[in-house]
Amino acid sequence: MKKLPRLLLAFAMQLPTAVYSFLVTTFLMRICVVRPLKLVVPRGSLIISNHQSWSDPFLITYHLGWRNVFRNLPVHFPVTSHFMTMPLIRWYLWSLQCFNVGDTNLDRARALIRMRDLLQSKQTVMLFPEGRCIRDSNNVEEFHRGIDMLLMEDIPLVLVRVENFNNWSILPGYPKPTMTLTRLPDQQNLEEKREVIRSFYKDTQSKR
């Protein structure tokens, strides 16, 4: 019950953010979205995406579809410690149910355990396993190995690939931002999940 006020605050903060994302993506960015018809994202899903801009979590959340948005709010986001040490931004991110991944290996291990606990309690988590924002290309860097701990959980898994989020403009001649979403079949083992992930990102995957 102690967590209820913060959950309500996060819902109240994330809902208008989703509306803002709708306005930006529909009338400004004009994102091309490819997703399965009647995509269902159950509560307690792990959403994995490559990372190209600071607004990725909010834009992706909206494009899950409105039913999925209401079903999953608030979505939890791990955030780099750089932003979580900035006073005003830190409070804003905290209110959105973001949490600090820390700077050390121990901090990151604790963040992974926290994500696992959230997923086991049917809270939806969005993760960017590259570990940083890629601003100069559509290449998808190799995912951090820690993600395997979460993939071993028996949870719904949604994959998202964003392209040209880091290189768009309202001016003509710029590539159109695109977002592709898919949900993995249930009851897959770790190796099967790894293979689907490799296949989904294979056209843009690059080694660090």
C-alpha cells in the first residue's frame, strides 16, 4: 500500500506523456509504425528496444496501442546515473517510475534484480540493452549480457526496433522515422529467445 501513491503519480505523469507522444509522432515526426494486427502486450511484459533518442521510452509506450498503454501504465524504465543526478530531471524521472542503473557492476547487477522483481510482480519494464543512446547511425550494438537473466524468466517479451529517430527533420530530404514491434511466442527457452532477437535485429546489428 505504501507504493500506491507513487504508482498513481506515475500513472498521472505517464498518461499525458503518452498524449504528448501521440501529438508529436502523428503531426510532427510522422512515424511509420509496423506492428502485428491486434498486438496484445500483457501486464508484466519485458519490452526490449534499441536506443536512439531520449524520447524513445515515451514514443514506444504510446505506439504499443492505447489498450496496451492503459493496461501497462506505469511502465518502469532504467535510466543512466547521469540523468538521475540532475535535481529537477531526477524528480521528474522518479515520478515516471524510472530508476538509476548506477555506475558500477554491482549497481547494474542490483538494477537487473530490481527489474526481475518488477516483472515477477506483473509490472511492465522497458529496457535498452545496448546500454547507451546511438545518435549517429541505425546500427544496433551488441546487447549487454545481463539481459539473459531476464530472458530466462517466463514472461511476455516484446521487441521494438527504431530507425532514424536520431536523424529526422520536418524538412524534406530526411529519412522517415520507423518503428517495428513484435511479440515473441510464449513458452520459449533462452536459446530460442536469443535466436528470435538476433533475427529481429540482424539487419542493423553491429559488434562493439
